[in-house]
Amino acid sequence: MNAGLLPFDEALERLLGYARPVREIEEVDTLIAAGRVLAVNQRSPIAQPPMDNSAMDGYALRVVDVPAVGTRLPVSQRIAAGGVAHPLAAGTAARIFTGAPLPAGADAVVMQELCEHQGDSVVINHLPQAGESVRRMGEDIAAGAEVLTQGCRLRAPEMALAASLGLARLPVYRRLRVAIFSTGSELVMPGEPLRPGAIYNSNRYMLRGLLAGLGCEVTDLGIVPDNLEATRKALREAAEGHDLIVTSGGVSVGEEDHVKPAVEAEGSLDMWRIAMKPGKPLAYGRVHAAAFVGLPGNPVSGFVTFLTMLRPFVLASQGVRQPLPRALSLPAAFDWPRPDRRREFLRARLDAHGHVELFPNQGAAALQSTTWAEGLVDVPAATPVRRGELVRFLPYGELLY
């Protein structure tokens, strides 16, 4: 049915098999670790919380000292968060605040709304239970417990967790070094006059944005003239000191497509025709020590192919243990009665009811569809979709970062 086309899953598996994870490790301040990939499992040096403490503003006491509602107890001390707690004398209560250490001898905290403060004493209008409103030492995290796993991408929650445990620096893999360049005499940079037959170079901006969003160190070599020697020179420059070279377009067999022969002259190239829409053409190879990936030149095809194929490859090359995106199963707010024989990735977003709706124009040139959308619907080859059926939705949150 798709003669000569490589199934999408087989192409992705093959590409991931080529990934060579970065091995060099460096330490960075936890404060600036966002987007980096953790290189070593992290264990907590302390228990969390580090001591028994109060979960409420209220009064710490002994349960045995409150035999009935309305019991009055003298207030023997006041304990604020960060303060020092003295052992609680029998038959007394301590005014205590959220996060403050529980005094030795106390076994419960009664929230202030259930108490009535009167001068130097407090009336307890509640029968407490042992452990009430008390956060026990280590109940969240035990000392020595593994808290962050090698191969995870560090986001704000992971950074906050590390900081809460006193981990001021974290070991991470160095950033993936990626070189990009554009080819094509028709390309014009935004801000320049658009001469007849020319187009603005949107792919350059797309690639830089996508790679930067994945935490890569990007070198932009600009627009390369449409000739073989210039393209070979650009490839040699790109291979120097970089892990990956990414281009868009120019890998076909036309007389003005110089990327393919240039890569073959400087290294090796494997051309794939993938059973996916939009997309299909993808080139993988190596130029000296650097991997090479050539994306389709059509902006929407390049965008979708990057998200579904190149993004997992980049993450795997960064040392991420789980590079594939997670999908949601959501009802369709559309009919797709005439599916393609290839696997399709449709630009879509959620409607007010949480159902998936499509951008009206799913053409490969409709770049506006990528900004309107909130993700992609993954439609298996030759599979129609009826309104209300569950579809596989890949949100941008799983694809862009």
C-alpha cells in the first residue's frame, strides 16, 4: 500500500538507534539548571521534613491533657517557624505556627479556629487525636532516599525539590551542540525586500526556537549559497565541535539540491521516505564526528517531522531516558472520513468541552495552523475518524520542550 515508504515507527526506532548520548558531565548551580539533563541519581542528604513540625497555626499539646471539650490550659511558650521549641511541660499548651518545630512531649496540634485564647491560657473546644495536624520527620522524604533519577530533564519542580533538600549544585550532561544552516537562493531574511520568486526564511527561526527550547547549544551558520563547494565548506565548519547538524530542504535530487551530494562527499547519508503526512523525506547521516539530519523544506512538514522524529533523537542524544512524548486519549470533535494511506499528524486543539478540534486547513503549507494548534492528532494510516471517537492527542507540552 505504501510501497517504498518506511513505516513511521520503524523509522523512529532506527533514528533513535543512531543516537549517541552525550557523556561529558559538568556541575551547575541548581538555580540555573532548568532544561538540563541530570547525569547522576540524587539522594536526599536530609529527612523532609527535617523534624516533627506543625501543619497548622494553633496550639501544641498532649492529648492526655484534654479529657473534655472546653479544657483550659496555660500557654507556656510561643513557637514560630524557624524558632526553637522547649520541652512542653505537662498540663500546658504551646502557641505554635505552621512549620514550627513540635516541642518534645507534645503529640498533637489543635488548629486555632477550634481554640479560644484567653489571657495567658487557651480553651480547647475540640477533642484532639494523637498525631493530629503534625507533620512527622521524614514523612515526605526519608534521609538517603532517591529523589531525582539520572536521565530526567530538570524543570522548576525538580529544581525546587533539590533546593528544599539543600542540593545547591547538580551534575548534568553538557549541552548538545547543534549547528544549523539554510540553503536556497530563494531565501530572504525578514526585514529585507521580498523580491519576485523569493520567500522569507521561516525554517531558520523555527529550528533555532525548537532546538533552544530543548536546551541545545545552537550555532547558526546562516544561509549557504546554492553551490556544492559552499555547501561542503559549511558542512565541514558545522561538524567542527558540534554533535549534530540540522538542515531543512535541499536533500532531494534536483540540480540545485546540493546538500545530498555534499553530505555524501564529506561523510555518509541515508535517505528515507517515511509513511507520514505531512513530512515523508528525511535524511540521516554523519559528517566526520557529527550526526546529520536533513528535514523537509516545507515549513509545516519540517515542524511536524522535527516534533515527531528529531525531538526524540535530540533528547536521546542529551541523555534523556524517556525521549518519547506521552499522548492523551480524547474524544474527537471532528470527522475524518477520507484518511491518507500514510500516518497523519493533524494540527489540533481542545474545544471548550475538552474535545479535539482540527484547524480547517490541514495543508502542508498552512504554517498558521501550527500557532493555532495546541498539539497534534496522531491518526494511524488508512484509519477514518468519526466524531466522538477517541483519538491520540499529542499536546505541545509533550512536543516543544
